[in-house]
Amino acid sequence: MAAAVLVATSSSNTSLSKEQEPGSPIAPILSSGLKSPQSLPGPRPGRRQRPVWPRYVQANLIVLPSRYAADFRLLCARNPVPCPLIAESAAPGKYDSFKSYVAGGADVLSEGGCVDLRHDIPRYMVYRDAELVRAEALDIESEWDDGDHVAFLIGCSYSFESALSLAGLVPRHTVLGRNVPMYRTRLPLCPAGVFTGSTYVVSMRPYKSREVEKVRRITRGYSATHGEPIAWGWEAVHSLGILDIDAPEWGEAPVTADGRPLGELQAWQGGSAEDEVPVFWACGVTPQEAVMRANIKGTVMAHAPGHMLLLDCKDHDIVNTS
């Protein structure tokens, strides 16, 4: 299959790795989404209790000083595929009430659900003046400014993986218990205010050429969580500016079903429907990297890799069927 690019107008180790050291420009690798109640930290008084099952929508978190909120909101509006904004604090300082941006007005968090963003994500990353100062923190209550911080919830691609799995297209990294590979690209983001000079980050899941159209069709409606792939095929590796498919910037290197480096397949492609090709989605690391590259001042907080916020809505609540 020829390459295509369509551009539209998430380790629990508590020690700091090289990528996690203070001064890093971005949070470390994402791992997998929450899969079981055992993955949550110990309950706090009033912690909202709800089942953790596949098909519940997960969200990435970015918390910014309010003076940057308008620019970040505009960044998301101008780049809805890599930065799908699904909700934000109802007002500066609010950690327990939100306004939803999901198409159709669906609430991603129920009224009276007792959510507290300072505690209800299992692990957090804390940055000060663009430098990482706390990794995998259990809460952010001491850093939260009740009069200033604004939280943004960004759609996460883990939310459509259950739909792929139900269709018999289980992502390779899920089958093998690995982290999804993620890559910087040369696709520029449309700038907004202080957020300039950043590019798309993409995640990759390999599929057979004959499966790509089905994968696109299944994920297309999930515009609140990145939607369909933006590129696929081996030529897309070059067109996206990815230097080495076997060396992602985040996550784990992709492998074939039998554990070989995925890049080995490129030399054996013959145009067959059975050929396995890389398929790329816009990734929620994109807005995190845009924030870090902006070198903004003050305290910024985000979810730790693989520890997203579990929302009250399910994947079918946010699917755009138009």
C-alpha cells in the first residue's frame, strides 16, 4: 500500500531515569492505561469510587497558570487532531468542576461525581519554569493554586483501542505487554500565542495492509481522542521525518509478532495485502511537548506516563457518527 498522510485544519518506576531528571524538556515514556482497580493508589477520604474497565474514556492532563490558558485553548482549537480538548476547569483554580468540549455536549465527568484533579490521577509530573521537579507524585495539592491554575483534559488514544480490539484488531503493544512507540515528526503545529515552533508527536501501531482501511473506519469517529490515523505505509516514515522506526523517542521499540525489530520488515515488502506496515496516529504527547518547548514560567502539572484520568463516559458516548 502506498504511503498516505492526512493532516486535518500514554513506567511506574518512582526513581528518576535520565529522561525524568530535572531539566528534561518533556515527561518520560508513556506506558499503558489503567487496566484494573489495583493500578490505582490507595483511597483517600472521598476518592470517587468507580469501576476501571476498558471502554471508559481516558484523558491526558495539563495544568497551566491561567495567563497561558487562552493561548493553550487556541492551540487545541487550531490543532484538534493532535490536541483534542475535551474539557477544562470551569474557572481558574477549579479542580472539581469542568466545562465539556465534547461534540454534542456530552459531559465527560458527571455532576456531583466528587472528582478532585489534585488527587484522582494515580501519578503526576510537576514542572517549574519548564524543568521537571517532581516525578510520579501521588498528589499535587501543595502545588495547586486555588486562584490561578487551569486544568485541561486532552483525549487519549487508548480510548479507541478497545474498539479496535473488539473488531479483532488488537494493537501489537497490547498483545505483547509493551509500551506504544511514539515519535517526533516534522509536521508543524499551527502556533498559538506563546506556543510556537512545536511539531506533531505520533504513536504507531503496525497492521497488515489489508487491515488499514478497517482500522481507519473504526477509529474515524473518535475525533475526541485523535480519530483515524494521519499516515500509514513505509514511505510515511520518511514523509513524517522519522529517522528510525526502531528508535522511538518515547515508548518501546516496535516489534513483529515474533519479536524481531519491526524495521526488518521494510526490506521484504512486496505490495501484498498481507504485508505489515506502520500506522501512525496523532499522539497526546504533542500538547505536553508544546508546553515544555514554550519555556513558560510558573508551575505546570501533568499526568505521569500511563496514569491517565479515567472519565465517567464510555467510548461510545464520544463517537462522532456524522
